[in-house]
Amino acid sequence: MTGVNLRAVTKKFGTIQVIHGVDLTVEDGEFCVFVGPSGCGKSTLLRMIAGLEKTTSGSIAIGNRDVTDADPADRGVAMVFQTYALYPHMTVAENMGFGLKMTGHPKAEVATKVAEASRILKLDDYLSRKPKALSGGQRQRVAIGRAIVRGPEVFLFDEPLSNLDAELRVEMRVEIARLHREIGATMVYVTHDQVEAMTLADKIVVLRAGVIEQVGAPLDLYNDPDNRFVAGFIGSPAMNFAVGKVEKAGMVRAEGLAGFVQTTVPLPGAGASVIVGLRPQHLRVTAGDSHRVDMTEALGGVTYIHLTAANGEKLVIEAQGDTRLKLGESVGLEFDPQHAMFFENSDRGLRLR
């Protein structure tokens, strides 16, 4: 197996640039996830690695080979798409072995590789079935098996779980994580679902508008985001943000949080506007009348409480257990200032550290 290196990669469609000078290294055997909102360029970047989109400028290397202008078939990659793209008239075994058959591999070799992929993906009982007799999760495993049979240097996944229901998505996340552990392959995975990113990745690449916002291990991005966008995108429910005004050194007044926030973080001068961020689990409901209850989501072990502050800002609190609050009820708010993060009140929203 081998890694992937992107250097100053750009992509234009006519006069519209969608990827802006991306530099990225995916190490040998690493599970790297591209994540970001729709239209951020993550699938385009993946297709550029696969050779399905031409690179406008920059270079792409797989291992020690520059593949920037190489045909997709010569890059040593296999791609698994959102749609299963299985041949309906072929059995599972025939679907998985079709690529090798078309490139002239001996029947015995094809059978051996199909059997090994079937073992890894637990498809032995389905080899003689056709796709119409399979569930969505089983079909996706066949699509992954077809990629394994090819023996690629790098696996590329383009939102492979998007067509599955919630239960199957969880099941397939476990399957893909187990697959990565077993075969140790380099994998690049695209998703808009940050829960998938957090649970699968060794490394997460957060993209926005064709630019990498931050790269790092899942918990590093969660605990130490570089800017407001990453802080709000990584974590579910999302981080709460409230506009604050610097009163003096180390003191911010945030009406949405019903009071002052003290910090040792270097802040702009008095009168400057900053953004205060707090994760839902770091806020607590108390007696008071500073916030209105809009909705509660009781999920059993945890309850999400949606509030509106007096100044109109929206907040979500994560409470343990079954917390019962009435719609429209007035409550107060508490938090530990040491958990607060501070960001510039600007489009870039850089973290203040």
C-alpha cells in the first residue's frame, strides 16, 4: 500500500475555480476523511485523485509516482460510489470478479480473489445471489468487495453510505472500520456527515469553498479548532456561538449567555466584538428567566434543550437523562468559563488563543 500527496492542486470549470491550491499528504495506511458542507469541493477533490476530473494545476502523486495526468486505470486506485452500480444480471461473485475478468486474469486467480474478498466482507452466503435479492447494506458490501478484488494501492469512497437508512449506516461504518483494520489499506473517504468522519478517520480534512480549513485527528479538531467554521462543523449538536463585547482585559459581556465570561485568552481591546463558543454539554439550565425553552429532544440517556436568549440568539444544551421542560418556559443559564472558546467576529472567524 502507499500514500497520496497533493501539491498546490487547483481545479477550474471554465472561469469558475472550485479547488484553491490544496496541499495535503495522506500517509501510507491512513484513513483520511474529507468532510464539509455540500458544494465545498470534497467530491471534486476525490475525483481528481481518481483521475475522473482533470487537474487544472498542481500535482498529484500516489506513492512515488506522479499521476497528475495518468489515466484512472493506471493510478492504482479503486473507487466506491454512493450508488452501488452493480450489474443486475450477474451474481455477487460475478459482479466482484468482473473487473479482473475483463482485464484477462485467469479464472482461478479471479475465483481466489473473490473468495478472499467475500471472506473479509462476510458475503460467502450470498455469492450466488443477484443484486435484487440483497439489502442495501449487502449491495454496498458487494461494491466494496469489487474494489478489494482489484487489489488497489488506494481505496476512494465517495459518500458510500448516503443511500442507507440510519441503522444500516451504523452497521456499515463498523464494517468499513473493520475492513481498514484488516487490510491496512490507504483510504480516502468523502462524507458530509461529521459523525462518520469522527468515528472512522485517522485524519480529518475540513473543507470549505475549495479550501482546507484544518487538518487533524478527530478529537484534535473537536477540542482545538482553528476557526469558528471548524468549531461549528465538528461536533453534534454543533457548538453554540454568542456575540460578546470586550469590557476590559479578560472580560467579555455576552448577552446571549446572560452575563460575563472571564478568560485568560488574549483579547482585542475594550469595546471590540468577539464570538464566544460553548459546546452543548458545557451549558446548564438553572432557575431564572433569561432564556425561553423552544423545544426539548428527550432521547433517553440524554436530552437536548433548545433555548432562545433574550437578545434572540439560539442555544442548545445537552442534559443527561430525561429532563422535562415546558415549551415557552423561562429558565436561567450557567456554564464554566474555562470551557469557552473565543473567535474573531469576522468572516474568517479565527480562533483567539
